[in-house]
Amino acid sequence: MKKPIISKYKINSLSTHRWSPRAFSERTVEREKLRRILAAARWAPSAFNEQPWRFIIGIKGDESYDKVLETLVEWNQKWASHAPVLILNVAKKTFSLNGKPNATFKYDLGQAVAHMSIEAMNQGVYSHQMSGFSPEKASKLFQLTEDYEPVSVTAFGYYGDPNLLPKDMYTSEIAKRSRKSSDEMFFTGNFGENTTLFKK
């Protein structure tokens, strides 16, 4: 299934076709493709080039995969258990240089994960990011130190059969994509003052 965005502004095809499915095939993601996806995260931008992101990679059949899956809420486990790759996204909370708090550690991790999701599309692989997991359980299972915070989990894989999803998930899977209007997102001057950039 393809769900390209509908926009009067032309953007790159990878962003156009990127979306977050729940119907994953159990087909293995080739290791070379996975290496390329991870390389995209490695080269993402970050404050002071701190690169606070860390990734725990679970490939179906190994112990890490089972532990990442265990951290997910039950609703996410139902569909994510079919994805061949689950990655726990972790970020370092302080700067390595001086130990001071890094105010943008989650933001920088988010950029790295976004780069992965775009490169995944470049490799013909889909991704779905999740906040529905237990950071506490993840920290315990993977023995994270206090300076590292688990922030999210991402499933990677090839698209599967949406008909195998539970009914509520299937409805969401086939629904048209939508976004808030430009007027709700972009401002000029004070917050809430619509920009004229999108006006003719």
C-alpha cells in the first residue's frame, strides 16, 4: 500500500511517500540496507556535534529484539511483533565535554531517527516510531546508566498484509493521510499570527 501526501507544493519523493504503517511483513531486512539506515542516523546534525543518540538494535530471533518488544505497551506489541527489526532509541542527557545538561538531547535524537526513517524509504523499507513503551522497563532490561534515557522505539521492515491487522488498526491503516492546515502551524510576528507566505 502506498499513501503519498497530497500537497500543492512539490517536495522530495522520499518524504512524499514516507508514512508509518502497522502492517509489517516478517521478511528479513537485508543487513546492508540496515547498515545504510543506521549510517544516516550517524551523520545527523546535533548541538555542538555531541551526537547524543544511541541505538539498541533488535533483529527478530535475537535476545535484544525480545527485550525491546517486551518494553512495548500491549497494543503496540500486537502489530510490532511482526516487524523484523525493533530499535530502542536512547539519548545521552549531558554533554560529554563538561557534564552539563544538554537541553536538546531529545531533539537531536529525533533528528537522527528522522534521518533513519527517510533513508529507510530510500532503501524500500518502512518505519514506525512509537512512544508507547516503558522507559523504566527498557532502562532495567538493558542496564542503562542514569545519564542515558530511552525515548522511543522504531519498527523497521517491509510492508505486509493490512488484512491481518485487528479491525481498529486496519481502519487506521487504510485511512487517508491528513495534516493540520498551514495557518495552524506557521506564523509571522507574534505567535498565532498567520504568515502571508502561503497566501497568493
